[in-house]
Amino acid sequence: MAINRTSSHGEWSSRTAFILAATGSAVGLGNIWKFPYITGENGGGAFVLIYILCVIFIGIPIMLAEVYLGKRGRLNPIASIKYISEKENRSRNWQVIGLIGILAGILILSYYAVIAGWTMAYSVRTAFGTLNNIDAVGAATMFENLISDPERLLAWHTIFMIITTVVVARGVKSGLESAVVRLMPALLVLLLALVIFSSIEGKFYDGLRFMLYPDFSQVTWKTVLIAMGQAFFSLSLGMGALMVYGSYLSSDISIPQTCVIIALLDTIVALLAGLAIFPIVLSSGLEMTQGPGLIFQTLTVAFATMPGGQLFGTLFFILLIFAAWTSSISLIEPMIIWLIEKYNITRIRAATIAATFAWLIGIGTILSFNIGAEIKIFNMTIFELLDYLTSNILLPMGGIMITIFVGWLVAKENIDVELEIKSNILRFIWYFSARIIAPIAVIFVMLNALGLNLNIFS
Ligand code: PFF
């Protein structure tokens, strides 16, 4: 039987609610905006295959470990790990995992909200027909105009941050849960509609082939590392978001099964996003351009030239706002419960403080696209630095510490009690992945992030 501690912040009303919330955290700009773009850059099918392997062998084991920590600790990430390390007679210094997570969450949110703001701007533009009949040059100019206007970016950034704050301020049951329970199914329906549209209007076969045909000639060790980093970001791992969601789980819910479902849903959404986007891009004879370009420039051109494009374009951008919103809720939640528990303040006040913090840092990202573009730290703009610091350093660092802590330092019988993996083979696979495969793999991500290219195959 699992240990019966409960979270003072309430619990999910059901297993489905937890799955929806965690999937809401996982599915975001990472799946719909970033996954198609890096798949395009890294050779299509082979990258997708490696990504899926990373999700299975690295992502899922770490996810189990992270949710385990939250469910056992029942507190904010720092206090949960402190509690568990005391129980296990380990150094309390491991609570730094929680600190890294809270920091990473706020830093990611600061630029995530800016990009989500672009999505809001584009949904309005598409809805009002501003983008109808636009060509590639016009779309590029339009995008350029948006990102070079700090006031407009600030307005969207602020609106997005307020929406996020309002939902989280209402708490787990009335805020988070009711939001994701409605948003997640809506998101899947919209995405499926978009895939159907793209299968009729786009070059569906070519898009499918691009995504599924593995061309290993383009794969390098670095491709594997990029796929692994994406698995971290996309599954919301290494920063306490799923730890916090795990702390709201009632004790009778099985962690392993639930994690597999979440990873599966996240991967399905990424693949659907690819299926929705690639055929349209290909049928328009456009290139798979980089980052923001793929959706905000290329796809708007595609939508503009297609019958029904205005409607589907609008739906697409709305879908992206939903996805970003449910992810941002989980980015801010670790800091909120830490503030509540540490300083004994109300949820509304904690949400306001955390959001203000992220909002202020976000101004740096906004300026890095325009008047502050020349400001470089380590040869990176503020936005690039924040992205680099979080994705390449903080998330892998959090992930490796979580998996080492749980895999090596928590007593096996205590893990078994909570994880309840019945099959001996599955239990062995999990331990092997959490103790050996995941830590080694994550070290490679980190060393690569630090610029030490480990060309062990050459
Ligand atoms: N998983 C989200 C995405 O794919 O967009 C981003 C994210 C959310 C990362 C929450 C980390 C996190 F804790």
C-alpha cells in the first residue's frame, strides 16, 4: 500500500483529471511549434524515430521518477525533496533540484508567454482576414513588423500572463482542473480537424512520407541529442511541473500506467501537428524555415492560398493558444505553491507575485527582438540566452538529478510501495533505465549543451 499523505492544496478529482492536466502541461508550443520545425531541420522520419525512442527509454523513466517524488512528498518541489531525503537519510542538499525547477519554470514562462502572445496576435489577424491573400514576402514583413514593435508585443505578453494568472489563482480544483478538462479535448478535436483539412487540401502523402520515412544519412550524434532535448522539453520534465501535479494525485492511482498514457498523448499530438503542418507547407511549395518562421510566416501563406484557410488558420492559432496556456499554468505552479508554503500567503497573492516576476523577465525577451537586439551576453540575445539556459542546462540538470536521486538514493522498497509495478520484467526495465540509461544519456545532452561535442562515432 502507498503511504497516505495528502497535499494541502487539494487533489485531482479523478485519474482522468490528472492525465488531462499533465497532458495539458506536456502539450504546448513544444509540440506544435517546435517539434515540426526541428523535425524539418533534422531529416524527418529518422529524427521522429529517435525522438520516440528517447521518449520511451529516457522520458518515461524520468517522468515516473518525477511524479513519484511529488506524490510521496506532497509539498512544493523543494520541500518534497527535503522531506524525502530526510526520510531516506540522504543529504538535504538534494532540495536544490526543486530550486532549479522553480527557477527554470519562471524563466521558461517569461519567454513562453511572449511567443504565446504572437500566437494570440496571429489568431486575431487570421480571424479578421488581415492575412488573406498574403504572399511569402508580405508574411515575412508582417511577422517582422510584429516582432519589431515592443509595445504591441508587451500588450500581448501582458494579456497572456493575466489569463494564466487568473486560472492558477483560482486553485487546483476550480482553476487548473476545470480549465484543462475543457481545453484538452477541444484541442485534440481542433488538431484532428486540421489534419483532415490538410489531408484534403495539402500534399498529404508527401507530408506523411517526410515524417515516417527514415533517412539515416542525415543523422549525426547531435541529431540524437537534439531529439533527446526535445523529449525533455515536450514532456515537461526536469523542472518540477509534473512533481507538483503528482503531489495532487490521490494515493490509489498508479503512476506508471498514467505516465505512459501522458507520454503517448504528448507524442500523438506532436505527430498530429506534423501531419497537419507538413502537407500544407509542401503543397504551397514553401520551405521548412526556421523557428517562428514555420508557423507565423510559412503557414499563414499556406492558409491564405487555400479555400477555407481563414477559418482553419484561425482555429489553428486558437489551438496553439490553448496549448500554450495549459503549459504555462504548469510552468508557474511550482513557484506558486512554494510561495504559499514558505511565506504562508494566499494563492492569489502568490500567483500575482510569480506572474509579475515572469512578466518582468519577459520584457527582456520582447526587447531582444527589437531595440535590444544588439544586447548580447555570451554572444546571445536575452531571448536566446534564456532559451539556452533553460533547455540546455537547467532542464537536463534537473532531470539527471531526479533520476539519480530516485534511482540510486531512495530505498528500493519505498519506491516499489509507491510505483507498484507488478511485472518483474517491467520493474527491471524501469530500474535499468532510471539508474543507467537515463543518467548517461542526459550527461550527453548536457555536455553537448556546454559546447563539448562528443563525436564518439567519428
Ligand atoms: N511541454 C511544454 C511544451 O511542449 O510546450 C513546455 C513545458 C511546460 C516545459 C512545462 C516544461 C514545463 F514544466
